[in-house]
Amino acid sequence: MANPIKSICIVGGGTTGWMAASLLSTVLQKADIKITVVESPDIATIGVGESTVPSIMDFLRACQINLQEFMVATSASFKLGIRFDDWLTPGKHFFHPFGRVGHEVNGFDFYQAWLKSCADGGATRLADHAPAAIMAESQRFMLRPQQSDSWVLNSYSYALHLDAIAVSCFLRELSQARGVKRIEATVDKALVDERNFITSLELNDGSLIESDFYIDCTGFKGLLIQDALNVGYEDWGEYLPCNRAVTVQTENTASLAPYTVATARDFGWTWKIPLQHRTGNGYVFSSRYCSDEEATDTLLEVVGGKLLGKPRVIPFTTGKRKKLWHNNCLALGLSSGFLEPLESTAIHLVYKSLVHFIKHFPDADFDSCNEQAFNKKIDADYREVRDFIILHYCTAGRADTEFWRWCKNMPVPESLREKIQSFRSRGQVDHSPSQFFSGDSWVSIFEGMNIRPEKYHPLMDAFDSVNISRMLQDNAKNIKDAVESMPMHDDFIRQNCATNFK
């Protein structure tokens, strides 16, 4: 007989806590499970995760959230990918597009056909075959049609730039309307029994809260998963050199670009995230080579527009908890770990953790095999993202500062080393459906960093070079023609989901 849990307590609000409340209250709406969020008025929200990846659209659909209403409430804009400036050499840039880059040719990856075309003197860029990249270059956008016979309109993906504080408010109202109880209080400590299970939470007013399951959304501190349960932390600082970020918001000074800009700097990189009502800026850097003051000065020199607040420095330790789920506690967001925001994966990892958790949803017996299966899956997800971020550093063309010279010879996990070797030899990227970053994403970074395979697949020589060249030219033209008929991103926002956008 089933032994269901009856209550879940989420400790901490912010984007992470209210994402958990929103998704769980939707999925569990017919189950007799009480969901409570304990949110402290004394702990400020860091507000990370303002640039997202396409899985944000999956989250909105899973929570039955209307996209237009969400965008209006969060001053959101659309994102087709990330433009990387100055990573190869100063003055050069490349684009990591969301969605497909080309389509299969006679059962072979498009990239192999493109490599053969290049060897035969082909003139198209790889980006010419990525609809999202051409849309971004033209600053055009439209929602992908639900039904279309056009390969171009079926192959691009998009995410959102959004105001993290506004997201928290929107999801809080949604969750409370769906029956989630909110308690405004600070948790002083978690009480644990002899089995190392959390039994209750002691609040700052002396009262206790008891629940069957707890979700730790208390940020870097990890009040439950670490302070109470002491699961330990796996530090990945040996692979990822940056350990601090300075952030500031500014007024908008130009049209809304439908992409995030990540610019390599002397001791790390800066981001630029355009929202309807402001621009988010930050500098992720290594304290080994750069002081907080130097980083702040650099950021203030490169941002455009009037400052909307004071710069804020955020220290972090890259890595993850050794276990995200332990006994009757799940860590989410910053409580679970931190991977720097180079590929905007913070909200994705929260959502992916929740999806895994729902698939492995426990009963009150808390089967350890179920917990282990969850931890194994989410550990693989974190390591995949880690390796993809490392790829940007270890393949960067810069060598003009001590920071970038360190990156040239940085340690690389064996899992990534094998991937790089496979690509260098034959242009192949092993990929499984469970992984988030597609082969197209890996290829986009390799190509952007000017890393070309030694050879293409030998069976590509069985195909006629003239036909392949013609196919590539037609494909690039079809994409360009389709994109030119789309509205400008600014106009699309104004007409469909504007807040106070001017």
C-alpha cells in the first residue's frame, strides 16, 4: 500500500522557491499535499537568472502560464542565443544560436556536409544555416508557429530575458492563488532526528513548522542541505577560474537586441541583458587576478546608460552539493550549487531538478534507491553544463593577460577532453537525448573559437559536391528570405507584450 507524503515546506522564496511552488502546485493540484513557502522579509533576493535558455518555455507551459501575461508582468524580451564578443581575439564575435543549425543530409549530420562544402570552396558561414542566428543579426523576431511546413520556422528556439524580482512576485501570486500557503518569517535552524531526517523548522518567533518533505531554497548558505544535513560540497574551482561577479542595472540606450552579449575582458567576461525597462550588466571575474575595485571600474567603463543603482559584488564558489536530495530534503538553485552564468543555465537547472524530482516523487518511506536515481541524473546534468562552460575558457583564443594564459593550459575533466579530441579528429560530438546542449551547440562554440576538425566523415565523399553546394546555398537563402519577412524584435514586443516599453 502507498504511504503518501502529506506536506512539503519550501524554505526561501525568490525565483527558485516560487518556481518550485508554481510547478508543484500545478502538478500536485489533485493530490492531497499541502505546500507551504517560508519566505524571510530580512533576506534579500540575489536576483540571478535574468537570462534564460529555451527550457523556460517548457516551464511556463508546465505551469499553465500565459506567455503574454508573463512577459508583461516581468518586462521580458526574447532571446535567440548568446553573442560572444572578443573571445577568439579582440574585435571578433560569434553566435551560439538556440535551435537547429541546418538539417540532416542523407542521414548525416549537417555539419559534416558543411565541412565537405568548405573543403570544396563553399562560401556560406555555419551561422547562415541557423535561423536563430540570422534572426538575431537582423534583430527580428516572431513566435514559432504551432503548425508550419517550413523547416526554417520549425527549427529555431527562443528563451527570455526577464526581471528576476518581478518573476518572483508573479509566481508568488500564481502559487498562492493555487492554494500555496506563504509564511513570512526567518528560519533560524532545522531540527534533525537520529536518522538525519529533518523533523521541523524553528522560526525566529519561536514557533515550529513540521512537514514531511523540505525544499531548501536558502541560497548559497544551504541552511537545510548543508547546515542541518551536512551533505558536503564538490568544489569545481580547479576547472572554472572565476569566483566573483559585480552587477549593476542601467537605463536602456538602444533597441532591444534579442540576444545576450557575453564579452571577454582581461580577467573574465561581462554580460549585457536587455529588458523592456532596463539593461542588466555584470562582470564575472577571478579574484586571483583582479580586485573588486578593478572589476567594478571595468564594468562601469563599458556599460551604457544611466546607472539605476549601485554596483554589487557577489562572491561564489563554483560547484555543487555532493547530494542535492538527501533523506527528506531537496536543494534547489543556489542551495544546490552554482555554475557561473556564461550559458544562462541557472533557471534551467532549477526546472530540470524539479522535473527529475517529480518523476522520482517520494512517498513517506523515502526509498534510498529512488533518491540515488535522482541524484545520479541531476549530477550528470550539472557535469554536462560544467563541461560546456569550461569549453569556452579552454578553447578561447585570448592570451593577452595572465588570466587567459592560465586558461590556455587549464585542467580539463576527462569527460570534456574526450569530447574535444573526438571533435578535433572527425568533427563528431557524442550526444544523447537526455543531454541539454545539442551537438549544434557544441559545434557553434568550437567553430566560434576557430577550432576546425582535421577531416570530415569519409562517406561524405560519396555525395556530389555540386549538389551539396547548391543545397547549402538554397538553405541559406531560404532562411534569409524567411527572416526578412519577420517583424523587428522591438515592434513585436510593442505590439504583443509591452509593459512600459518606449
